[in-house]
Amino acid sequence: MFKKILIANRGEIAVRVIRACKEMEIKTVTVFSEIDRKSLHVRLSDEAYFIGPPPSNQSYLVMEKLINVAEKSNAEAIHPGYGFLAENPQFAKLVEEKGLVFIGPPAKAIELLGDKMRARKTISESGVPIVPGMENMIASENDAISFAKEVGFPVLIKAAAGGGGKGMRIVESEKQMKEAIRGASFEAKSSFGDERIYIEKYLEKPRHIEFQILADKFGNIIHLGERECSIQRRHQKVIEESPSTVVDEDMRKRMGDAAIMAAKASGYVSAGTMEFLVDKDKNFYFLESNTRLQVEHPVTELVTGIDIVKEQLKIASGEKLSFKQEDVRWSGASIECRIYAEDPYNNFLPSAGIVSSYLEPSGPGIRVDSGLYEGCEVSLYYDPIISKLLTWGSTRNEAICRMKRALQEYHISGIATTIPFHLQVMDNKKFIKGDISTHFIQEEFGKKEITVDHDELYKVIALLCALTDFKEKKKIKTLKEKKFRESPWKIEGRRMGLRRFGF
Ligand code: MV4
């Protein structure tokens, strides 16, 4: 096993990897940009190295800087986390060329699965169902129209180098085709430097269900079950859960086998995810693969008890998987709410600032994977995900009830967060029934503002002011005696208590 690794990332995922390393007695090296100098991942790691100004392309994306830190610190391996260089085959190749271990899949698997058209061809040849689509890129408008007529409108134009919805265009009819091709090709070229686009049959209101894979260097591949990821906003997952309310034992077996087949066909190693679309008749189709540790991996950890990051470290160091498919046991239900520094009352605009007070929920069945602490700075330079709140329950309903409690307890002031949005989802009748699709947010929260019960709100504010004023007067009197300023959180904490009924 490694004695020391570099974690080439920041925020909650860097903290997550550090925690796995600490439990395996692996020393950790981290990197930080100027604005991250006081970040939690820097504080928790054994060594931390400054790598430049805040912009990612001058810090976390600069391969040479990361390699230099790894060599300078005598790290044996690099964990890329997610985002940044995690799915960059050139980085994986460079790490290996420098005699270091890339904690992830081989560069060629990243390259193959990162090209949606090559991935579809390879996966389809392995016998895994894919969405009906073109085998080659669009050569002309007529080419596209004849294919669309063959499979039937609506169709979806996608970018071969795409992902996360970039370069996608839904085409409902022949007359929309020309403009859609132009737009998709332009966006593909500008986003990925690769203008190749192709067409798939558009599945109406599918579910997005993904399977977690673990594959060692000896050809052993298992799956750890599914994650329901349909609740997305602008192709960004917002809430994930396991198990999915539509996957029964038989379907889990068939989809799990397909995920393993896809991993085998692509020469996959390490933790990875095979994404599927599931239509209203429960037919599933391979969509794309994520060749990295995913944001939502803790959902699977909670229902299986398996530490996926530790398994990645073991695989990367050359160990065989220590368990077989039949050893995997699932228990209960888990839900993850991604906490973004975004304002749900202002079209989810990013929010930045100092976290002036902070309290994490805890108690039975709660897990918080966060990079936050009181006084830390949240900036606009990086992805707005600041924390992940997860719950586990013996049933889905218990997991939902715990999530409501945890969201109510989760206190973050100084920045706007998506906590109020998640609270409304947890109360949503269709969500509670498990009746969701990739159109859930659009249908349930579309143009409607997130509702605020203003009467209730005014009552609480009035009472808070009255009581706070009274307490402050009393407090200042005692504080004067004590001659010290209590942390803003302690004062806020008492106010917090006032949010419960019956104060
Ligand atoms: C699709 C699809 C329906 N039919 N492909 C591709 C990128 C990924 N993030 C979402 N993708 C989809 N591909 C076919 N043939 C539906 C999705 C999809 C989606 C599409 C539009 C808006 C939101 C979506 C959320 C999840 C999945």
C-alpha cells in the first residue's frame, strides 16, 4: 500500500480522500491556490503546497505544477478526485510516465469512454443495449434528416466529445434540423474543440440511473448497485438516492450485468460509473460512463457499507478486490442532497462570501461530506458544490424524514445555499411517492418561485427581533462583566433554537 499520496483537488472531495487515507495510515499531500490557503483540505493534510493564483487554469488544472509537487513531496500516487483533471487522459498518461500511480482508470479507458461515439460502438458490440442512434457523425443535413425519419422524431443531437448536456439539441421536426445542427456543432467546437455531432432517438422523460463499478487490475469487476440520479437541474445532479424506486431484483441483476459488461469491454480499472437511461417501460439503455470517483459515491457507501475511496486506493496499489459480487449486501435506503452555494430564490445564482456561522446536522443516519468551517471563504472561482448532506434509513421514508430533520438543522449563514430548495423537494408529493424523471424539477418547480410562507416568515422575524433584542440587552450586560465577545455562532445558536415551534 502507498505510504504517501498527492490529492490533486480541493473542497469536499479532497477532504473525503484525506479521511480515507488517514484511516489507512497513508500520508497526504495537498495543493492549494491563493484563495484556498486556509481551506479545510489544507488544514487536514500532512503537507500542503501552494500552486498559484485562484483561477483553475493557473492552479488545479496545471499538470506540471501537480507533478512537481508529487515529485518534491515524494508522493507515490495521485488521486484526482472529480472535475479538474480527473477525466483527462493526458494527465493520467503523464502521471504514469513520471513513474507515479494514477488512482483511477488507465488513460486509454478514459479516452475511449470520454468519446461518446467510440464508447457507444464499443459498449454496443459487447451486447449492452444503447439508445438507438447514428454509428457515425452527422455528415450532412440530409444525412441527419434521413436518420431522424428512420427512428422517428423527436431526436437528440449530441456532441461526441460532450457530456453533461453541452452541445445537445432536441429536434422535434425536419425544419428544425438545420439550425440545430449548426448550434450543436458550434457549441461542440467551442466547448470541446471537437465539432463531431451525432443523433440519437430522444427518449421522452427517462430516468437517469447509474451503476457503481469496482474493477481491479486482474480482471475482477463487480457492481455495487444503482443510484437514481434523475433529479437534475441544467444537467447538474441535485439529489441522488439508492435504491431506485423502479429497480427490482431482476432489473438490478440485468442492469448490473450490463454495467460489468461495459466495464469489461472498455478495459476499465478502479471505481467508475455506467450511466443508463430507463424509459417508462423499464427498458434500459447505456448512456455514458464516468471514469472517476463521482460526487454521489457516498450514497452507495451508505447502503453497502463499502468505502469506495479505500477500494480505489487498494486497487491502485495492486491489490485484488477482497470480495466477490455475491458478497455485496445492500441495506436500507440513502439519499444525498448536494448543497450548492447558490441562491434558489434568485434563479440559483452563485453565492460567495465568508461563512459567518456554521453548524452541521448530526445524529442517527446523518452524514455530511463538506469542506466548510465557520469563517471559511466560499468563492466564485470553483464549482459551487460546498457540501453533501446524506441520510440513511431502514426505509426510503425514514431516509426522507431524516433528510428533512437534517436540512432543518443544517445552519450555514453568510452565503446563500440550496438548503431551502431541498426542503421543498423533501415535501413534494411526487418525490415522496418516488414518481420522478429527468423532468421532475422542470415539472414541479419550473417557473414557480420557491414558495415562502410570508405570514409565517414575518411572525418568526418579529419574534426573533423581540427576543434577540431582549437577549442581546441581557447578553451585553453579562458580556460586559465577562469582557469577551462570544462567537457569533453561540448567539446565533440561541436564535436557532427559536426556530422550533413553542420556542
Ligand atoms: C438523452 C436523453 C433522452 N434521450 N439521450 C445526456 C447528457 C446527460 N447529462 C443527459 N442526457 C440525456 N440524454 C436520449 N437519447 C435525456 C438525457 C437527460 C436529460 C436531457 C435533457 C434535460 C435533462 C436531462 C437530464 C438527464 C438526462
